[in-house]
Amino acid sequence: MIGVLQLKNVNSGYGTRQILYDLSMNVKKGSITVIIGPNGAGKTTLLRTIMGLIDIYSGEILFEGKNIVGMPTNKIVRLGVSYIPQRNNIFEELTVRENLLMGGYLLKKDEREARMEEVLELFPVLGRKDYINRKASRLSGGERRMLALAKGLMKKPKLILLDEPTEGLMPKLTMEVYDKIKEIHQETGAQIIMTEEKAQFALELGDDAFLLVSGQIQDHRSAKEMLNDPDLREKYFGILGVRK
């Protein structure tokens, strides 16, 4: 089955430092796809490659059948791709409301207000009077992640790329963020691709999974199959964070 996103023999990196090697993957439509792997495997680089933020030496990246290699990042965003990086994903000196409006900069002014109301239905806490005009710097770690997700939704994306959305969060907050990601997927229909080092939590959430090691895809199966594979657990226990 041809997916919403396809990478074909992609080689990319930073200047002369190559990170991804002949990488190919087909992302199934309508799924939550998780990309797991040890630190330094190239997970963030993969998302940045899709967004056209780093050098692509060769290969094709097809979004809805259109090759986006060489396309400016703002045009990729206009096609319906939203990227929420691991860090620097909100404007700390702006309020919650101002962050959301910035997230919808591609929309007309009246559309932004309407879209903000739609997004806040998924994040009712952020819409409270005591939150909507609060500076992002005053939010807790979990609240900041929720704001980053809400901000990414303002563009009405077809595809959301999440880079380590629970990095640094305690298990309880991790599960709250994952529950929200699942709700976003169900309520908006947006395709979600996310990278994670917390393999067990991610595989429990996802439908489809890729294992990325040293810039190459080492395994691709359903998330459930990968989660229950004793060989994978043994080989990567302590690296991916999969618990027995």
C-alpha cells in the first residue's frame, strides 16, 4: 500500500557529515507511526530531512505523491505538514493566546480566531481565563508540551511530525501527553509520525513502527509485534528503554 509519506533511498546530513544512509520507508495512511532507536541514531535528523531543514544528498521524499525534496520548508508547511521539534517549540515570552495565533500565521485573521476556538476544544485547560493570557514561560513542563501540540494544530495539518514529545517528562505526564496525541489523531484525522527513545510507551501508543540505528532502518513491523519481540527487547534493553 502506498502511504501518505514515502522516503526512497534518502541520504542526508549536515554539510559533509552524513547521518542518514540510503533510507527508505513507507508511512501507512491513517496510522500513528513511531520511530524508535538509541540516542544518536538519526531520529531528529530524519524529521528535519522531511521538512527540508538539512542537506539532502540524494533520494526522493513523496508527500501525497509529490516529491518535496528541494522544496522550501514554508511550502512543505503549506502542503499540510506540521513539525513540532523537541525544543524551542513555543515562544516563551508570548502568552498562550499569542502562541496559538503565531501557529496559525498561514491563516487569515478571522480564520485564525475560529481555528483557535476549535483547537482549544482539544485543550480546554489552555483556554481557561487564567491560562489563555499567561506567558508560556510560566507554564509547567507538561503544559508547555500541550501548548506546542496545540500550536502545531493551528495550521490544520494533514501530517504532524513530533520529535521526542515526552523528553524529560515523568511517566505520569508522559502518559497524559500520549493520551492527548491519541485524541488528536482520532479527532482531527491527522497522520502522526513521532520519534521516541521511550520505546515501550511509544510502541503501546503506535500502530506502525520503525527501528532506526546508525542512520538506517533496521526493522519495520507493527508496533505491537515490535513491542512483544523478545529478541528486540534483549538486544536493545537499556538502550531503547523497553521494560521487561
